Amino acid sequence: MTIAVVGATGHLGRLTVSALRERDVPADQIHALGRDRAKLAELGEQGVATFAIDLDDPATLTDALRDVEDVLLISSSEVGRRVPQHRAAVDAAVAAGARRVVYTSAPQATTSPLVLAPEHKATEELLAASGLVTTILRNSWYTENHRPEFDGARATGTIANSVGARRIASAPRADFAEAAAVVLTTGGHDGAVCELSGDAAWSYEEFAETAARVLGRPVTYQPITPDQERENLLAAGLPPAIVDMLVAINGGARDGLLSLVTDDLARLLGRPTTPLEDTLRTWV
């Protein structure tokens, strides 16, 4: 059984390749597809078959998906271009005769008003119409997304954003990567839609308290308005488009769109998800 990982050179993709190897998938049965040739070379040193691809050029997928049974499609990082890029990957999987696509989606993608959800919903619809067997992994928020705030707390002792008191059910990427590897190497997941989250959702007050313990210094959380947040981010030099996206995502968190807790991730892992504090300690 050959497994293709589309997006293998990204953070989640590289962790997934490692998780597959840890589950004794032979290196020559893993196809690592990505854009970053340097990272592909690193994966190639592990014996993994590597393919430089461009989702904007579907022809680059032909050889990469030949004789592949399962395709892990890690959602593209190019917000606004994801749907045509994902369509190219799905069409290539169909043309190659793949049996199944496992897709990393967003929490409650088909019903959520989260700013990132529409492209994931559209991709899930593409997959449903493809005729392929599918497994949908609706990954909640990655704890690593909050590394900049942790680093800011280390420098200033303060975290300020517009999320307020709402909670976030995050887990580290390694947990999601391990879950993907489990789904790709065990049975019983065909047609499944999994809402993957950390075992516990945390508030920013709790994040600040945890950061204070880890850093050994006081850390406080300061809720601010979306307008104040936008001004702060622009003053920090972020491009306006990125600022708008960050403020919108925090608005979704403020509305509770990242707070869903399920046991789906822990069940796949066969263990509790990694606690927030354990992840923060790896950042010191």
C-alpha cells in the first residue's frame, strides 16, 4: 500500500511522514509531495520517494500519484486559492486510480461561519462528488499558532488580543499528524468525518497563567477591541491583508468557533492529547 502526502514539506506534512515511519510504513511506500525542494531533499534522505509539485500546475501531480492507494491532502496554505488547488489534487487522485483521499479540513467546516471555513466546505463538497472514498479530519486550532503570543509574553509580560474570555480547543501539530498516520494505516475510517480537538479548551487568561509558570515570570492577558487589535498589528508592520485575516480569525474565536471539544483526536491517538503546558515548555 503506497501513501501519498500532498503538502509533505509543510510543518504538518513533515510530522505526518515521521509518524508514518514510526508506524513502520516502509519509506519506499511513502510519496512525499511538496514545493520546497530543500525539505524534499531532507525527506529523500530517509528513503521516502519525493516529488516536487505545484498545485497550480496539475501536470506535476501525475507521476507523484501513480500507483498510490491513499492520498493525504493537507489543505493548502494559500488562503483564497485553496479550492482550485485542492480540485487539482482531487482530480489527479481520481485519474491515478487512488482509492481514498484523507483531507485535513477545519472545525465544523460545512456549518461554521469561521472566515477560513468556506474553502474547506467547498473542498469537502468536491471530495463528496469525486467518487473516491474519503476520510475528513477536521483539525481544530494548532497550539503552535500561538507561539508568537508566547514569545511576546516572554519579552513584555503581556498578551493582548480581541478574543476575550472565549476558549480554544487546540492541540499541537504532532498530535494531528499522528492521528492522520493512524487513519492512513488502520481500517475503519472510510467515510468518517472526525472533529479533532484537544481534550480541553483553554482561555487566554489560562494561557497567560500557563505561560507565566513556564517562563517563571508574571504574564497578564489584556483583552482589547478589534479596532485596537488592528491598530496594534498594523503598527507592528504586518501587511493589511494579513491583519484583516488575523482580526477575523480572532473574531471567530471570540464567537466560540474554535472551542468545540470532542474525544475524536484522543480516540485515534489511543491516549490523551498533549496538554497546553507541555507544548509551551518545548518553546522555552
